[in-house]
Amino acid sequence: MSPVRMAKIESGMRIVLDFNEAFNRHDVSKLAELLRDDCIFETTNPAPDGSSYKGKGAITEYLQGFFQRSPQAHMEIEEIFGMGLHCIMRWKYT
């Protein structure tokens, strides 16, 4: 398989891995670069249904506050797979 074709196949997974690395560094600027204006970010808090943030600006603002409240936040990847722009990551949050 050509490198160009492989890059297209792995594109979604690469974005998710970049997001995970920036999350673990608490690098809100890098996280914002990875977001699109039509992005939706869902959280688990407050239980039971969590909250939903829509758009790059709202998500960036949420993440800034989140890292201030959770300075030790870290995601450990347990499993990741993807094809094209579709990716699934199973992770553990501490």
C-alpha cells in the first residue's frame, strides 16, 4: 500500500492520537487547533447525562476551565483503531 493511501486510512486515528497527547499536556492551544467549528464535545458531568459543548470556542473555553479544576487530568489509551476519518478509542481517565 502506498504511503499516501496509508495516510488517508490512518487520518482519523492520527488526529485522535494528537488530541490525546495535547490533552495529557493540558495544551489547550493545540487542542483548539485540532477542533473544527462543527465539533461536539460531550462530557460525563453532571451525571447521569453529562453536558454537550458545541463549536470550537465553547469547547476551548470548557477545556480551559476543566484543566484548571483538574490539574492532574490524564488519559491512558487502552485500545484504538480506525479507518479513514472514523476512529474509536477506549481509554481510562485518571
